[in-house]
Amino acid sequence: MGAGADGGPHTGQTATNLVKVALIVLPGFLVLVFLGSYWIVKRSFRPLDSISDTASAINEAKDLSRRIGLPPGKDEFSRLADTFDQLFERLERSFETEKQFISDASHELRTPVSVIKGACEYAEQYDETPEERQETISMIHRQAEQMSGLITQLLNLTRLEQGTEQVRLLSLNLGEMVRDWGEEQGDRQGRLILELQEGVTVQGDSGLLLRLLNNLVENGFKYGRPDGHVWVTVSRSGEEALLQVRDDGIGIPTEQQEKVWERFYQVDPARSRGKGSGLGLAMVQQIAALHGGRMTLESVPSLGSAFTLHLFLNQPSEKI
């Protein structure tokens, strides 16, 4: 009776049954835990596989346009994938810019190099007079200067596009900048007319804006009438500051006005005075974009062209 009251036999049998059940269930439970853990770990590391596969594909196919493209997330792998995508995008831009630079340089340098090579071969084959020899040397010098100027402009444009040229935006009085620049123009001052409104200030990089101004003025004199004039105007219109360069030259046909911003495009090289590379206006547009501004063009054939830089005015509260 005591044993029955204590439940000894029943308790022992229950314990035995529990042990048997545990021996049967526990291995299956451990297998499920292992499989579940494996699935969770594999799923967690799937983005890493995607990163590795994309990097391998880019390396094998040399295709920098590929992206990992993981959905946005806050976990470490999503941030890592996004960082890699930004890196691939920057590398793609750099390689495309390099390819463009090599293509442009090889295309534009072909002519002066051919001229120099031909002049050297002629000088080697024929006994030139001192006058002819001097003319050959002068020709080589002119072509070398043209090549040097072209390479400099290409490098400047490439630095602007890649963002490797530092842009320092400071409060700048456009009228004062143009006035100081005009005083350094020497014999051009008689043909250069400045119309400057006072108090027109912007956030700008004076070095880049002066490069923009020089390119526009050079363009105006190059395509202007012989002994013609170039007008440089600084004014304000609403919330915009305007820097305009206008000439009285050949003008640009309407159907060609959008093309003038393209690299190496020249409306009519035969009617320009001096050699141009066709890079000046491309650089002008790039400088305007770096300042958050824009360029507009108004032109009438045979009457002239007006190029205008539009920038945001400084707010009245800002220190001038």
C-alpha cells in the first residue's frame, strides 16, 4: 500500500518512458535545429554570395556596369552592398572618362603630329635653305603649341568631370571680378566693353569663373567681325545673377546651337581667326554646372551671339 501511495512503480515506468521518448525525439530535434540553423545562416550570408558573384563577374567580363542591386536595408550586408555599388559606379565613371580622354586626345592630336612628322621627313630628305629651315622650325613650334594647349584643355575638362579639381565657393562680387579682369586685357580694352551692375554677388570660385569668362571672350573675338567688339555684362534678374558675353560676329544657326556645347564641335572653323580646339564651350558648361548654374545662348546669324551664365544671387542676409 505504501508503494502504491508513493507511486514508485508508476513513477519509474514514467521516467523510463520519458527517456525512451527523449532518445527517439532528441536526434530528430537536433537534426531540425541543425537544418534550421544552416538555413538561417545560409540565408543571412546570401547577400555576401551576391557581392562575391558580382565582383567575380565584373572581373571576368570587365563589365563595370554590373551592380549587386540588393534591396535597401539597415543590416550590415545591405550597407556593404550599397557601398560596393557606389564604388562600382565611381569606377565606371572614371574608366569612361579615361576612355573618352584617350579617344579625344588620339583623334585631335593626329593632325598636328602628322604635320610635324611630315615637316621633319621633308627636312631630312631635302637640303633646305636657312629660310626654309626657319619656316619648318616655326611650323613645328606652332603645331607643338597647339598640341600643348589641347592637352591642357583636355586635362582641365577631365578634372572637372571627375571632380578632382577642388571647387571653393566663396562670396564673390561678379562686377568687381570682371572689372579687375578687364584692367588686365591690354590692347583689347578698346574693343572690350564692360557693363557692370553694382552689388551682384554669388557663391563662386573666382578661378573657375575667370576661366569661363576667358573662354567666352576668346570665343567672341575668334568668331567676331574683324575689329569688332565684345560686350561683357553683369546684372541681376529676379533671384538670378547674370554674366553675359555678347559679340557682333557670324552668329550660330538655330539648328546648331545645341551642338556648340559638345566636345570638339565648331560651327564654322574656316571663318574663325586662329586655331580652336572646340573644347572651350564644353568647359564653360561644366563650370556652370559645378556652380549650380546654367548656360543659355541667343544667336542670330550674321548679327552675333550672346552667351549668358545664370547663377543664384546671394541672399541679402549674407555678407558681401
